[in-house]
Amino acid sequence: MAAEPDPRAEDRALLVRLRTGEEAAFEELVRSHGGRLLAVARRFLPVEEDARDAVQDAFLSAFRALDGFQGEARLSTWLHRIVVNASLMKLRTRRRKPEQSIEDLLPSYQEDGHLERPASPWRSDVLHEAERSELRQLIHEKIHELPEGYRDVLLLRDVEDLDTDETAKLMGLSAGAVKTRLHRARLALRELLEPHLREEAR
Amino acid sequence: MTMSCREFVEFLMAYLDDELESRERQVFEGHIEDCPQCVNYLDSYRETVRLGREICTEDESVPSDVPEPLVNAILSARRES
């Protein structure tokens, strides 16, 4: 049986070709990673043209930074960080449309500290439902209803899987502020999803 | 010592990240035993995080093709730079 290809060895071989400036190697890099990077950019940038611009910017910065790439991370991980960064930069040149305050999306309480609207159990099988594309649509929509500064932290931490410090650096926030925003973004998203996902809503 | 539902919600993430002191943790877990609504809240908070992660990343598991015009734009921008 043939041995599994070693992805790190493949990365190294491609890097050698990229560093010699071989045109076909650049094309190979774009074709093998471009689709995944575009999916990442689309999460931050709902306008397709913006997402494509971010991917292009990301590849161009990656090409410029090739000599500095030490190979301690996988190429795919390295490119992922670069496209996240490029997407955030692009976002900063877009905006700022007026948006809802996060406070309006957080749970409200009675004077004695009980929830104003008691939390009901959610359907247990949502991920196995046939209407998966509807579910996907719903989650995307609700994430995009979050105020941007909160939505971006939620995407970076919960979806892109960056840690608190990396997120803090990219967003220009303290680690404490990242934690507060992440928690509030999750609370707000939970509030937005609850009417659709609670058991009685079926 | 007890905690209100408001405090429960406030400390939820710290609890899940295992960042509570052992005394705070005890109070938090005491509230879970007494308050079925907060159990629902905790479950749906976890589900929110899970859904965000799984739904948003599944479009990556089937790598989409790169649109041809984008490939060309990137490669020609490189040659010009």
C-alpha cells in the first residue's frame, strides 16, 4: 500500500518552487488553497466582490512574505491567518452603517435577577434536520445581525478558532475586552436564535 | 451563598472556560441544581457556540473551486507587482 503523502513535505516542496519564482507553483498555491480562503473571507464579507478582493490581497501579501515563512506552521494555517487579517482590513474600509446596540440584543431581567423571558429547551436534533440549508441560512443571517465589533470577535474566536491573544491583537483590543465581547456576542446570538430553535417552535 | 440568574448568565463563559475559583464554581453549580431554566440557558448557550462553529465551517469541508477570474486576477497582479 502506498504511504500517505506527507503534507509537510508537500508544503516544503512547493515552497522551494515558490521561492525560485516558478509561475506554475504560484498557480498551484492559488488553486489548492483559494477555495477554502474564499469561504473564510465570505464569512466576514458578505459582498462577494469584497471577499474576492480580500483573497487577492491575502495571496499578494503571502507572496511578499514567502521568504519570511519559516515552515513552522502548515502553509494552510499560515494562509488562513493572512486571509483573516486581509478580511478585517477590508471590513475597516467598508462600514459604518448604523447598527443595533448590543445592549438591545442581550437578555433582560426582572428586578429580582430572574430572566424576563424564561429560557426554554431547544430542539435536540437541529444538526440532523433535513432543512440543513435553512438552518445554515438562519445562522449566517443572525450572526450578521450582531454589531460588527461583536460579530468579528465571535467569528475569530468561535469559527476561525483563533485564541484570545491573537484575536486581541487583530482587533486592537485587550484580552479582557475580547472575552467580554465574545460572551456578549454569544448571548446576543442565543437570543436571536431562540425563537427559531426552541422546542415549541417546531 | 447563592447567585441570581443574572449572575449565572454573567459567569457562564468563565464557568465553561474553567476560569472560576473553586468557591465560585460551587455556587454556580449549586444554582444549576436549583434552576431548571438556567440549565436550559446553559444548554442553549453551548448549542449556540456549537452551531456557529459547525455550520459556518462546513462550507469549507467541501473545498469549492476558486473562480477562474479570481485566479487570473491574482496571478496577473503578482506579475505586475
